[in-house]
Amino acid sequence: MRKATPTLPTLKWLALAVALPAFMTGAAQAQYALKNVVQPTDPIIASSVNSPATENVKNAIDGGPAKYLNFDMANDAKTAGFIVTPSVGSTWVTGIGIETANDGPERDPAVMTLEGSDDTVTNYADGTWTLISTVNVPAVTNRFYTRSYTFTNFVAYKSYRWTTLQTASSNGCCMQVAEIQLLGTALPKNVVQPSDQIFASSVNSPATENVKNAIDGGPAKYLNFDMANDAKTAGFAVTPSVGATLINGLAIETANDGPERDPASVTVEGSNDDTITNYTDGSWTMIAAIPNIPAITNRFFSRTFLFPNVTPYKHYRWTTLLTALTNTCCMQVAEVEFLGSGAPKNVIVPSDAIIASSVNSPA
């Protein structure tokens, strides 16, 4: 397999940008208001049944003061927590809100973890989980007191597992919490549509499997023969008709055959040049490089990749540097989605109250 030239920023699958400073999370999600992504009707699974009937796990996300009490933390010998699957679908979570319960401050969580999974889970031990964050919670005597903690995360998940590893002090009883909020957003929306202007990296494609299929919203694939023997690259440039957009992710769907043709390393670039008439036109800025995409046999399977970006662009260029295996044919993809929002708008208007630093100005 041909080596790709390293390009920054580089994001690693299942460890996407975890080493980035915390401020990048706020910057990357600035255009999306962080909200609680869980609600009382969401499926929730306790770590055990060791709770009173009236203080069970559902209270952890009920939006009220009733508490979740679990006796498994007696003498800090075990852990306690729950799994929740937001009904809104895959979400991008970068924070936790935690509210203390009514009594016994020694029972409050002091060390908690949040993990994510895309598996279908039916009990607390089910599935493969990836650690998102470990949070240390200072002890307080305040009851019904909510604190929020943010962290860097660039992976969306379908389900989350929240676990208390340690309570505020060793106690012969339990762990308690009034409320847990998972702070984030639903996945950003696709900013491109089938009618958008798109330019292939070459004309080396079958007529029925041309570049327009890459953003057609259906299963038809874009097939490009330039990747034969991994000697070249293949991709396209697209101009969203909605105007300048701010993207923080890609969704890439595998095509119908030949898993060896799937993209294994891709880049996405942005440009604000006024005239883009082909794939090589314009001045481009690297937004993200996504290497080491795991090979899969699943067909018509979409995977999401999130990354930090704070610059809106008018045009995007998507390029495959490597395919899953060296092959004498090509690169193929069923669909590429550019996940983001419209460019941020000016939030002030001429009628807003304004105060000068001094009166030292002409009238």
C-alpha cells in the first residue's frame, strides 16, 4: 500500500483528536448550541437492579429532583451507573451536567466516566465501548446543585455508558445522583445536495458511475479508475448552493462491491476563491486528514468522522489518497456527506444598544 504524505490536522479513527486542547471543542461546536441530548422516554439500562423501586435508574434522566440510588457502591467496592440510548439517534456529546441528590453528600459521584458505543445494547455489560472522558467531581454540601463539565470529543455515538467509579467518601451504602445530562448536539446536517456544482478529479469514470453519484442521496456509486495500483488519487470538488458553510464532519458510505476499492485515507479541503471551474482550480486550505479508516465488508454502510474547523468555505475538495487494499482498478464510494451548518451570521443590528469607550469622537 502506498504511503500517504502526512498532512495536518490528522485525525485518527476512534481516537479522533483526543489530544487537542479543550478549547477546540467549544470552537468546533460553536455554531451548534449544546443541549441535553437525552430525555425521560429514552431507553435506559441500570448497571444493576440494586436500587429501591422509587429511586431507580429512570430518575437519572427524568428532568426532576427524584434521585437514582444504587447500592453497588457500598464501601467503594464496586461501580454504579447506566446505559442510555438517545432517541434522537447518533449524537455528538462534549459535556456532562450532574446534579447532586437530596441527602448524604458522601454518596455523590466523585469520579465518573462516559463511554460511547454504536453497538445495539440490551444490558449494561453488552457491546464494545470507547472511553470518551473521565471526570473528577469536587465534593460539595449543596443539594440539588448542578455542575457542568466539558471535554474534547470528535466521535458521534448511538449509546452512552455513564459510570461512577468512586463516591465523595467511602460509605457503607451507595451512589446517588438527581440528574445526569449529556450535553451535545444531533449530528450536523449535510450541506450539499444533488443539484450542487461538482467537478471530478478526472473523467476516468464510467458514464453511469460518474461523480454526480457521490452526492445524489442514493446508492448509486462514484467509481474512478485513477487509483489503479494506488498510483494516484481520486476525488471531487463541490460548491454547496446554499453558499458559504462551516463543516465539522464527513459521512462516507461504502459502495456495492469490491471492499478493496473503499477509501482508506481521505482529505477534505476548503476554498473561498470566487472562480472554481475544475478540480485543480483555486487555492485550497486543508481542513482535515482522515487516515487509517478501517476496512469493512459491510456494503452501503455509512461512517461519520468529526473534526475541528472554525472557518467557513464556499467550496470543498474531497480526495482519496489510499484505498482499503492495493488494487488494479479504482476507488469507489456510494455517498459523501459534508456535515455542518450555514456560515455564522452577524448577531448585532444597527438598533442595538451601544456604548463608546469615550466621547472623543466627531458627532
